[in-house]
Amino acid sequence: MSWKGNNQKLHTKFEDDVPKNEVLNTPEYNDEVTSTEVNKSKKRKRKKKTSNDLEAKDQENQTNISKDVNIEISNGNDLTVESPNSKQVKSIDQEDRKIHKLPKVNNKKPKISTKLKTNGNGKPKTVNFFSDDEEEQRDGRGIELSKESRILKSKQLLKIRETLPIYKSKDEIISKLQKERVTILIGETGSGKSTQIPQFLLPLNKKSIAVTQPRRVAAINLATRVAEEAGSALGDKVGYSVRFDNKTTHHTKLKYLTDGMLLRELMVQSSLPEYSTIIIDEAHERTVLTDLLMGFLKELLTKRNDLKLIIMSATLDAEKFSKFYNDAQILYVEGKMYNVDRLYLGEPVEDIVDASIKSIVQVNNGELEGDILVFLPGQEEIDKCVGLLERIAPGLPREAPLIVPLPLYAALPPVEQAKVFLPLKARRRKVILATNIAETSITVPGVRYVIDSGLRKVKVWRHQLGLSTLLTAPVSKASSTQRAGRAGREREGKAFRLYTEDDYGKLPNQTEPEISRSNVTSPVLMLKRAGIDDILNWSWLEHPGQESLLSSLTQLYQIKALDDQGKITKLGLQMAILPLEPQLSAILLNAYETGCLTQVVDIVSCLSVDNLVMNPQSESRDEVNEKRLSLCILGSKYGDLLMLKELLDFYIQFDNSRERQQWCKELSLSFRGFKNVLRVRNQIRQYMIMLTKDQHLFDEDEEIGNKPMDISSVLKAFLIGFVSNTAIGMPDRSYRTTASGQLISVHPSSMIFGKKADAIMYTDYVYTTKGYARNVSVIDLSMLQEAGSHLLASKTKV
DNA sequence: GAGCACTGC
């Protein structure tokens, strides 16, 4: 690879037939070529080695991998835990906006050694790794501790907590937080802000404290950790609340919850009377839900004088948050990250897969021990790299460690994902090829080198066309800093950026907030439910744009969630309560009226679970497709929605989970996905019983079992929500959308791919190489006309 | 005849 300041050039693309020496160059990274960032960070005092995993990890959203994977850790594998060096806390004062240094605290570091537990017989204990099944996760944590041992544990943990940088400035932080109603708290990774700040405030709050997280696993892990620190049983003083799992009681004073859950609480009681302090964590991620929360809370602050708000963020975008809350004070807390050298290419590359491979080989040949994490935009690039690496690895020089390539992306089966956590034999080096999932959601231990393509995939909603596109786009500076930081979690590391320093300079500072490129139909319905009439002038942290809002209002009017005055209807209120997209809620409510609710709940539940029907491996693709077609008689005739219903029926019929698992494997379906489908189904049923006040709503169907279903009613119900997602068949087997006349193709993964139909309805329309309809059903023209009359009528009114 | 980043209720 040719890096800046290095005359070596890329001559050929890396291919199988390229002579090995072409790629086996000795490393040519030029350490002198560093960014201003690096120079700056080099000037900072080098930090001493710390590997206090417990404290560092509770700041990160450790992810669920599989509960199925048992990982054995060999005996005698001691973890040496050292506390961080003395740290400073800087604060930006509200009046002069200058950075003040808080007093430095000298801190002698106690050395704590933690031995991994054994089973008493000297054999290593089997450690269960991250499960996202909370039931089993709790089991994995062992027996409930007695009150005495909880207090003892809490005292032990206090020693570690006291070494955290944030602990040193406890009093000062508390007094600053007490003075103001809103605080923006910037804390670097590992500062301990998510675990410590809420505990500092606990004695000062009359009511409860809520801490929101973008991901459920983060909420659960933080609550578990903080409960231990506080000597509380989980769910007692400290608890959590996420979908399908609530570990709180009326005693709970500190509650970690997903931001979706807090929004749901807002929908029920707009003043959130339970809480006296609300902390929004990970605000820099700017998810749609966090953005919405921040808007709602801004309005709530004017109504509730006793409410305090803390916005926690990892990057320096504090100004925007501060301005939004009328120049709120900003506090800055330093974390404990190691220095990461950043190296750039001298010239831009065209082929990112080729460049990645070459860099991996170079790093492997020339750098000290430590794993390599490669950020690539998507599955396609990752699979290519893995394939190439597997071929060349055995032929690489013996002096260098053997490369073990490991893919990591969300659609990968959990067992495969978990492999990145497995320890390797000596003289081997993990090369983890990951999407953005490794940027925030999954923290891989042992990484010392990051190779960053500077690219990611991003879904962009085009409200004019009613379709989403999936684009490969450059990341932001904040994102590339975050990626580089993955190399500095345990010791000093290096980040190799597969772009020039010039190109880095051209990147946007922050990632564009999700809300400005998303379909906002659901957020708009939430606002309407909260009684906000003037959607266009609401306190948006980021305004989604007038056109996007108007298109959402039209959508909501079409599904009868809003009346022609733009007021929320009785139906709309019910839709806002259901934990689904408004379109799917509308479909359910219609199905209730027409008597096919049970079937529609089943299908909607399947639609709510990602990666349920997986893409079979290419070698078994035809076989699996054949099996699915012959098994799903209705699906092969009417399309994917009915296939889902048939698959779920089959799944339920099996007696035990072993059979279910086997069956899923044969048809390339997600076993875990189906378990989730059943949870979603149960939840939706409960909601429907609540809305209809009919306790016996689903009783009859349970008794009769599989009564023949009225296919026409089911499809008609779906047309209520997806009438604008329809297309008419043309003589040449293509389809044109009814909404805009665009050419659209049935996605080859669909049951009705290659079949001829008069008209189709689809739940997704994604533009990749061309416009594809996914989750496709065959419908009658007469059905479409019937449903379309409502659409036409609505168009003349709006 | 294609291949989709990541979350949440």
C-alpha cells in the first residue's frame, strides 16, 4: 500500500493470480505523516496501561451475541486491573464559555487482580456470552445474592469506582448540575458518566431518575452493573425497562430504559410525573427517537419547574444541544482512551476490497500482536474480503501470525457473530471485517489496529417517491474518530485510513441526523397524539423538512389516523398506542372490523422481526427455494404475506424446540427470529384486547385451531395500509406503480418472482440497482379499485 | 434473475 509520504504505488489490483510478493511488502506506513489530531494527541501525556474492563465496558453498549455459544476461558488467565492515572475534568462555564480546568486530583492507583472463577475442581468455568434473551441472561448471572453479599460486593466495587476520573470531581459536578435545570455533559469513552452521574444524583432526587439508551442491551447491562455498585437487587432501587422486559418496582429510584420506552411513557402521561431528573445518554447518536425525546422534553421543561434534564454526549457537538436548550451549561469530562496514531493513504484508492486486503497483509506482517478490525460498508465487501483472505492466508510468510478472517454484520447468524469473541490459538491473528455494527453496538476486545474504508451504507427515504434507497456514502469525521478509537480501548493502537488526509478534511464534522433522512410518519403521529397541532413549527432539534412532514400528514390522513382538519381521530389514537408503524396498526384495526384479526396479527408479527426469512447460502439456494415453494401452497399462489402466515403455522405445530430448530435450518429461517415473532404476537394480542376491551378476542381461534382463512379479507386489510404500495402488471411482465407510474420489479427473493400477476401489493420498495418491490402479494384489480377509491377521494381533499 | 447499514416500541 502506498501511504502519504511513501513513493510506493498500487500497481495491480489484488487478485488470485497476482504473485504473492505483490502483496507481501514490508509495512511502509509513514509514522511521520500524522494528522493535526494525532500531533495534538501525541502532545498529551501518555497514559499508563489500564485494563479495567468492568468500568470501561459499562460505558459501551456491549452487545448480545448468542446465548448458544459457550466460551471456555483457560485457567490461570488472570486479568490485571489497574486504575487510570490522574485525570482532569474540564467544565465550560455558562457565562464566559471558557474551558476551566477543575482541580487536579492526585491519585495513587491500587492494583487489583481479578482471577477468573473456577468450578472448584480447578477446571475453568464456562462463561455464557451476551445473550439477548433476558430470561437466560439473568440465569447466566447466577444465583440471586443475599443482602449481605450484595453490600459486600458494592463495597468492593466502590474501590474501583473511586479510581474513575469522574469520581474525583464528584462534588464539583454535583454542584454544577444542581445549579442549572439543563446540562450538556460531554464525556469521553470510559469516563464512567453513564454509571456514576445517576448515582451521584440519587440522594438528591425526591422522585425517580430516568436514564435513556438507544439500545436495549445497553439499558440492561448498565442497570445490572449499577445495581451491583449500589448494593441493590436488580429491579429494587435500580432497575430497567425495555420492550418485553421490565425490571422495576415502585421502589425503583433509578431506571435505565430505551428511549423508545420513555417515549411510550410520554404518550401515556405527557408530564412524566414519576421523574425529577431525566438523563438522555448517547445523544450524539442522533437517532430519531432521541431527537424526538429532546424536543418533547424541551416543551416539558416549561411546564414542570421541578424537572432537571441532562444531555450526555460523546462528541463535541455540545453547542447545538446547548443552543437548543437556551444556552444550557456544558460540562466536559475526560475519559480514558489510549493514543491512536492515524495514518492516511498518499493517494485515493478505487477498489476498497483490494486496498483492504493489501493493508491487512501489511499490518499482519509488520505490526506487533493485536487484532485487526476492518470497517467496510456492507455484506458484499465483507464476504469478498473473507473469501480472499481465506485463500491467501496459508500462503503468507510463516514469520507473521496466521490470519483468521471473521465477518461481522447484523444479518449474520448469531453463532457466526459470536466467533469474534472466541480466543484463538497462539500465533494467530483475528481480522474482523465489520460493518458499522462494530462502531457502536458491538465492542470487540483485543483490537489494536483499525483499517477504515471511510464508507458506510445509509438508507435514505425519498418521500416524493415513497421509496427508500440504500447508498454507500462517506462517513463523518466524528464517525471516523469513533472507528479509530476502537483501536485504543486496551492499549495504544493504530488506525489506517484508506483515504487521503485531504479527503478526511472534506468529510462533514457530524453524521447527518437520522430524522432528516427518514420517513417521519410515526413521529408525526406521536406528536399528534401528544396534542401538538402545529407540526411544522414544533421544537424539532432537527427539522425534517416541510415536504417530508406534509407527505407524512397525507399518509396519516389516508389511513384515517387524521381527519380532514388534521386532527387525530379515534382510530389514530389507537394506532399511536400500538407498538407498530402506523400503517401496520391501521391494518390491524381494519382486520378487527372484518373478522380476520388473528391471521393478520400473525403476519404483522412476522413483518416486525428482521431477518426472519434469510437468504440461503448460494450452494443450497435452489433446494431451499424449492422446499419453501412446495411447503407454502398459499404463499406460492398469493405471495409473501401468506407465506409468512403458513410458515408461522408450521413453526407452532412442532412439539419441541429441537424440531423447530431443525426445521428452521432446513428452510433457512431464523429460529431466534421466530421466538421473537411469538413475543411480538403476544404483545400485539394484549394491546388489541386492551383496545377492544374484549377479553376473549383470541379465545375462539385457539380452540378451533386452523380454521380456513379468508384470504381476500386478509389482503384487503393489508391494502388499507399499503394502498399506495401497489403496482399494475404490464404485458412485458414488468410492473408500474399506481402512485407514480414508476417501473418496478419483483425482488428475486419473493415467492412470486417470475410469476405473472394483474396487480401486486408490497410492503417495501427499495432502490438498489433498480426499483425492487419486497414482500410482494398478488391482488385482484377489483380489490385495488375498491381500495383506491378511498385514495382518490383523499387526494382531492388534501 | 438480486443481493440490505443500524436501531426501537
